Amino acid sequence: MAEVLLRVTGLVAGYAAPVAGPLGFELRRGEILGLAGPNGAGKSTLLKALWGGVRVFGGHIEKAPGLAISHQAQGFDDLRGVPLTGRELLGLTGATPDGLPPWLAGRLGERLDRLSGGQLQFLRLWACLAVPADLILLDEPTNNLDRAGVAYLADWLGRAHSGQGIVVVSHDHGLIDAVCTRVVEVGA
Amino acid sequence: MNFDLLLDPLFRVPFLTGLLLAALLPLIGMYLRLRHEWLAALAFAQMASAGALLAMVAGWPMILGGVLAALVAALAKGLMARAGAYALMMLLAWGGGVLLVANHPLAEQAGHALFDGQLYFTGDGHLLAAGIACAVVVPLLSWLSRPLLLGRLFPEFYRARGLDARPRLMLFDLIAGLSVALATVSLGVMAAFALVFVPPLVAYRFARSWRAGMALSAVIGMGGYSVSFAVSLGLDQPFGPVCAVVLVMLVASASLDPSRM
């Protein structure tokens, strides 16, 4: 049986006060876990709690020793006017360009503000996905992606990634159904 | 007009001092602009100016007072981490500096020199300090580049990995404060600010990559500075205002949209 990367029990998280939880699950290497639930249920807050991005009010998070986490957050700073290429962006997080879709692989030498919104979003997502990490946390990864990007992401996630565990928060039920090996409901 | 002065050995040390700083300041400015903190450069310059005046009144070397004041400003900025901190520092430095100038006969002359830029009166000590600053700051900036860029593009990168990027970001604040302080006591307040602000503005618009942007901003800084030095010396004008005007004309000639600055 694959190694347990994350064991979460009774997790309650929030900011000034608790806003989400309780949540419990176990994630093994090679699994893709979906966090589903209605808007406002606190899925993104719970995802952030897994790496310490928000305050934990209750419960327990047990991580495998030396667990390397990569987190793709919702919403990005506007990068218009910043002279950074796609290749430089991937280099920052240590992401490999191997496996990029052909419609993006040939444009890595261009400035980010020369890419379409969908291409830029996919590249930012890729910078968090294709990194040497044990656990990848994806928060609404299909937001602002064009159709080609969503299809490529679903295909990439659907292929076996035995070396990593992935937790996905998404309102896109099609993506959750297509790629997740297990789904945990988060109550409102 | 007397452009023969450009060949006078007397002006070699001032020219080289300014040239080193004109290469360094735009590099700092690239990252300040990235972090939406370019106004911090003006706050550092104002604080350095007030510190230099205070040091002169106290009988200390002006360069020491300027550097210490800018380092205090950098620390305060790092600890407060709020844009309003820059404005408060600028107001404090401006008020303190003007009061010193108004109440101390020596400070009046030095105050004008700091505002206008006293580049022609810089000596070997300034050149040595500028050389050391370049030798230390450029490799440090290269090392800090990744955390600074990640801080803007992926602010959660280090925390998600259980690492704390704040010490490195504070180190950047310190070297930015130090560099701007050195430039302020050599080039003047507004010339130092102009060299931090304008070359990156043009480089962000035209560079094809971050690396190219760094190189372009340094080239623009050195080019603009050299033209300013020649014009101010040849026409017997104060260096600081000439430098500011030349750099702003560069922006205008590059047809940059002021609404996007």
C-alpha cells in the first residue's frame, strides 16, 4: 500500500474565527482527492490550512516527514508590464517545461504579458504542478483557463502520478468526476 | 559652454563615482518596482539627506549620517511593511531637514548641495564606497532575485514549504537603503530617486525578459547619467536637476504612456 502523505482529523480552520470544517481524510501517494461542497463551505480555507496558510482552530494535521508541498492559489497578481518570460516563471518554482501542451511549449521565450489570459493562467498553474513536490494543492485550477487548458489539465491529472498526492478544490464537477480517485464533501 | 572640462582629471573621480551608482540604482529600482515599492526610494533618499545634515551639524562625516539614517528607514519599512510608512518617513525627513537648514548656518549650504547634487565635490572616499557597494550589492541582488520574484508571483511559495522568506526580503530593504543613501550624498536626493525610478520604467516597457530588463535598466541609467554629467558640466548647471530632466525626457522620447506608470 502506498505511503500516507497526509492524515487530517477534525480540522477546523479560519481567520479571526473558525469558518470551515470539521474535515477529516487520509491521502496516500498516487491519490487525487477532491474537496467538494457548496460555495461558502470553506473549501479553499481548509486547503490553505493544510500548509499553514490560515489559522487552525481545531483538529489535527499529520504530515509525512519531510513532506514537500506546492500550493496553487486562487487569483493572481496582475503581471501586465512585468518583463518576465514563461521560461523564467517556471524557473522560479523549479517546474519542468517537459509535458507542457504544444500550444504553450513554443512560447516560453515570450513575455508573460504577450500570452493570452488562458495561456498565462495555465502557465502559472503548471509552475505549481510540475514541481518536485510530494503534495500538490490545487485551488480552483480551471478558473480562467480556456477550453484547451481545461482539457489538457484533466488529461494530465488523469494520468498516473504515483509519486505525488494531489488535493483539488473545484466547482467544476466534470473535472472532479474525471480525475479524482476520491471525493470528500465539505459541509456549508 | 565649456565641454573641455569633461577631459579634466579633476572630474574623473566624481564621474566614476556617479557612473557606478548609475549602474547600481536601476537594478535596485527593478525590484522596488516589482514590489510596488518605488516610493520607498524617495523615502530612503529623504531620510539619507536628513541624516547627512544631522551628521554634519554634529561634526560627523555626512556619508555616515546618510547611510545610518537610510538603514534606519529600511529597517522601519521592513518592520512596518505598509506603504503609508514611506510617506511618514518622507514627511519626517523633510520636516527635520528643512528645520535644520533654517536654524543652522552650515546646514543651509549643505542642504542645497544635497538637493542640487554635489557630485563634483565627491572624493576618493565616495568612489571607494560606491565601488564596495557595487561589489557587495550586485552579487547579493543576484542571490535575492528568486525570493523577490517569488514574493510577487507566488507569495505562498516559501510558506507552503515551511520556509520564511522575510529575512531575505529585509536584507533587500537594507541594501536598497544603503545604495540610495550613498547615491543621495553623492548625486543628490532627486537624482538618486530618478535613477531608481526612470530606467526600470523604460526597461519594464521594452525588455524581452527579466534578465534583459536588468541589463537594459543599468545601461539606461549609465547612459542617462553620462549625458547629464556632460550637460551639467558643460553648461555649468547643477547636476541633480539636469539628471532628473534628462531622464524624464528619455521617458517622453520612449513614448511611454504616463497613465501606466
